[in-house]
Amino acid sequence: MGPNDYLDSLRPLAMRFGLERMERALDALGRPERDLAVLHVAGTNGKGSTCAMAAEALRLAGHRVGLYTSPHLVRFHERIQVDGRPISDEVLAARIHEVRRACPWHERDDDDRLTYFEFATLIGLLHLARERVDAAVVEVGLGGRFDATNAVLPLVSAVSRIGLDHMQFLGDRVDAIAREKAGIFKRGVPCLAAFDQPPEAMEALRDEAGRRGAPFHVAPARWEGAIALLGEHQRGNAALAAAALRLLAASGVRVGEPEIAAGIATARWPGRLEEVSGVLLDGAHNPDGARALAAALPALHPGRPVELVFGVLSDKDHEGMLAELAPAARRIHLVAPDSPRARAPQSCFAAAERHGIAVDAHESLPGALACARRLAVDGALVCVAGSLYLVGEARERLAGEEM
């Protein structure tokens, strides 16, 4: 059984909240996370981009940098990187074996079984510790308070923009979601919020920071320097990354303004307004992300009509996303992402048609892309969005065309 087969056997979609299993496993492994100088980043939108920019700045400052993010676009290995290089098959297999050996209880009893994300996080933290990284940038998976990554004690905690997502787990009010995200705040650890928060989210973050004894800071509204990642919304993410790095420097991890600027000016984050083989890919997977994409399309490609390939998971607000994206599109090509949680394209049809534009449904992504490209011969832009699973599948397919 290969490493991916073993990870897949852990039922990737299972979610069980609570840190008890993580704490037990980390104890068994000798608490490797305590050797890490961590920047911990939560949020609804932009946290991955923020992590990528911070990690690149730290690398340019001469540090050996670990990065742990989720989900992956194409291969699991993308989640665990050192100095921009994903973990190898051989090392991943060794880390899996090490966790299994240290935690025999994990395979004895389903009640004690580590979830896919818990196991992945253990591998990530263990690998970054074994690699002796100077700094580790760790992205929260879902929420914050009960997320597996919250077993770390960071030097700095940061929260990107908060919106409505994962409502079945986190609640349907942004203040409730903000309180869950603020669960990463820890006593004495400086914490930071992105400037562009809904007012009730900012109030909840500030309140939770006070209650938890974490010094609270707000990032500047936007980064005014050069920036590699496309889209006006990335200026807020860059401002958050820069402010987090300054707090990290104050906590003893050396990084200066030139490295911060250079990191933001060069960082890459696949699947976010990324063009591959002439197709624009964006991981917008909730209404806030869809709104940012809709604003970016005319700014980046003025005058070009858009053939939108759209697929979404069943637990997402597809109607809210389509309400944001439909006005920016000429036609919508519906397709199911490659996930057991995918929403059937036909169940999105009425919501898409409601906006008065042409809609069709496809049984496969290759079919949807072929149709969109055929209709784009007049110079229209083909864009894939709605789910990171869909974007990952498209990226793998389109990257193969460029080889």
C-alpha cells in the first residue's frame, strides 16, 4: 500500500472535532511541534495566499522555511513543503510509518482513530520538525478552535477575511464564525486580523483576543507595493502577510522590509487567478471568493466575455456564488467536481438560469472545457471556478497540455 492509498483509507471526508487525539499523538511522537517557530493563519478567504507570501519572504530572509497548507490541488505532497519543495514519496511513506508506529491505538479502535486531516497534520508537523526548519507557516484547515493545527503554540496568530462558509460546522453568522476562527488565539501570543472584516467579525475577534489574553493588532488595509498574485483582493492578503511577518520579527524570527517586499512581489500560489494553457483558474468556493473573482475578471481582462466552467460541492452556497459570478459570465458550463461531495450539475441549473444567461451541463470536466473553448474562439476568456477540487483537476489536465 502506497502512502496515498493509506491516507485515502482514513476516510478523507470524516470530521470529528476536538484536539484530544492530536494531543495524544503528539505526546507519543515527543511533541515535535514544540521545536517549530510557527506563524498560524486562519480565515475564510485568503489564508493560503497569505501563507504563501509569508513563507516566500521568510525564505528570502535566509531561513529554512516549512509550509503546511490544505487542501492540495493535485497531489497530497503539495500540503507539506520545505523551501518550496513538496515532501517526496519516500519521505512521506517514512513519516506515515513513524506516526503509525508511535500511535498503535489509532488502528485498534475506530473511536480513537485519527481522521485524515489529523493524520495529515501530524505528518506535516513531524516532517517540518525533522527537517529542522527555522520557521513554519501553518494554515488552519477548518475553523480554528477545534482544528487539528490548533495543537501548536505559535509565535504569531493571524486571521484573514472572514465570511460565510462551512456553515454546517461553524454556524450561519459571521460573528459566530469569527469566534471559531479566534480559537487559535493564545494567551500572550500576538494576534492579528485582516483589515477588511465585516464589523461584527472584527468585534468578535477583538473580544475573543481580550478574553484569551492575546495582544490584538489589525493589519493595514492594503499593500501598496509590487505583488505577484493577481486580483485587487490580494492587496489585503499581502498587507496581512506583511504585518504578520513584522510581528514574527518582533518575536525573534529575523525578516526585514526588503525581504517582505520581495516575498510579496514574487510569491506564487497555484489555482488562484492562475492562467494555465490559456484558461484562467480560480479557487473561489464561497460567495466572498466568487465576489472577488467577479471583480477581478473585468479588471484583468477588460472587454473579454467569459465562458465560465463552474462546479461546486454540495455543502456550499451555490446560489450565492452564482449570484456573484453570473453577471460576469456570458455562459455557464456546469460540471461536478471530482469529489464524493460534489453537487450534481443539474441541481445548479435553475439557480444559474435565473440570471438570464445561457447555461449547459456536462458529464465531465473535459467535456465542459472543450465546449467552453469551442465557444471562446471569438476571443472570450475560459475560466474555471467554484471548487478547489475542480480547479485541481483542471490544472492537472491543462498543465499536461503545456508539456
